Amino acid sequence: MRKGLLEFHEYVKDLSTSDVVMQMDNFIQHGDITTLEHVLAVTYTTYILSKKMHADVRSAVRGAMLHDLYLYDWHIKDPATRPPLTHGFTHPAKAAENAQKYFEPTAKEVRIIRSHMWPLTVFHIPTSKEALIVTIADKYCAINETLGIYDDSAFRKKIKAYMVFIKKIKAQSNK
Ligand SMILES: [Fe+2]
Ligand SMILES: [Fe+2]
């Protein structure tokens, strides 16, 4: 594993190797990209940006890691199990709720999760440099994923390598 990824791992390892975060690999975000892969792409982008911008790297990446922890597939067509049609507006609250249920995020990290869809969620304005970084990283990654720019990128290979790495750790801890 490359040095950059190992340093990144140090900030999030308890989260990225947890059962709850791993559950996000069962849900599709865009195309063939799972929510876990999207979240890791956003978190790594956040890591790079927050270092460059001399932000609080730890709060930023931990908030990013939990930003889409809503734990359902928003593409489901079955009305009985379908999430609300207002997914774009409601999922930050659900993600924040799950983050607090399963982990112990700081108040700042919770605000990062709540404001990541801003300006869609008008009343949840990013109130820190770190929250602003996550909302930008999320939009940047979502656009790259939707337009197919992410598909064959070197960045995706890096994210995939990290996914193999955490799954290996997980498999070993389950032995
Ligand atoms: Fe989101
Ligand atoms: Fe996202």
C-alpha cells in the first residue's frame, strides 16, 4: 500500500473497516459504483484538499467517511421498500442519524454530514472550512462518476486498491 494511502488509512481505519461502513458496498450510487466506493472517493478527495488548504484533516475525512451513511438503495422501484423520492433532501439527516447510532462523531463531523448536500438543503449551510471541502469533494466526485470520467481513471484504481486493502483487514479480523 502506498504511503499516501497508509497515512489516509490512519485517520479513518476504525470506520473504514467496520461492518456498518462496509454495508455501503451493497448499495449502488451511480452506474457500477457502490456507495462505499463513492464515499471513499469523496473521503480521499477531502483528504487531499484539506491538507492543501491547511484544514482540520481528521474532522474533514471522518465527516466525509460518514456523509452518505443512509444505508439503503435509492434506486429501488418497489414502493413498499422504496426510500423517499426526496432522497436528495432527506439523506443527510438519515446519514447523520446512523453515524450517531453506530459511531461517536464529533459535533463538527455531524454538521459536515448534515451540510454536504448544500445548497439543496438550504438551511444546512456548511459552517466550517472542512464542511465546505466535503460538499465540494462530494459534488466533484458525483459529477466525475455520472459523466464516466471516474470510470477508467488512475484515481479509481487507487480507490479500488484501498477497498481491497480494507476488505482484507476485515476478512482477517473475522477469522
Ligand atoms: Fe449524499
Ligand atoms: Fe456523496
